[in-house]
Amino acid sequence: MKDCQDKLSSVVGSKVVRASSSLNQLAVEFSGNKCLFLDVKVSEDGPSIEPTVTDASNFPSEGDVVCKVDWSWISGGELTDIKTAVDQFRLILVPQGPITVSAGVWQGKPFLSFMPYKAPAK
């Protein structure tokens, strides 16, 4: 988990530029030309989330997304912390609040879920 935290520390303190998601991936582009990918994986131990931090040029293009989510409400938010577990990541954004990304399996196929997936009502 320490290697994971070291990798993620490079985006903590950055501002969200944009985000995109699919059933098995969340991509968040940050200021500083960085992109965080959270990908769902599954093994005999169950579902897990694998993080990758890469250059922002790798941000995915808008393709055919099964469950398109409008993530524009998190743009401009500052990522102040990331809480990690094997099957769940919690992105702490200011001023938007936390977003929990969880890994699951439905009918043998892995997926990610997001809470909240839209701006909370004011």
C-alpha cells in the first residue's frame, strides 16, 4: 500500500481539470499535466482498484460510454487527500466533498460505482 500512496501523492494538492468514467475506469485529469486512472480488476480474491498516475495526454477520448456521468461539477476542485483500500478509493475534494469509488462484480464482470455521481443538492 505504501507504493500506492507514493504514486498517488503526486496528484494530492492538484486541481481537477476534467473527469470521465466508464463501467470499469475513472479518469481524472489534474493541473500539473497529470492524470489519475482508477481501473477495476478482479481475481480469485475478489474485485480491486488499481491506480495509475500518468501524463495528462493519456486522458481517454469521449467514446461510447455505457453509463455516461457528467463530472463537470468536480472541475476546479482541489484533491486534498486520497483514502485507499483494496476495493475502494475515497477522493477528498474541496469544496465538492468526498467521492467514493468502489469495485464490485455483477454476473462475473467487474465494475466501478461512484458515490455521489452528481453534485449533491444544496
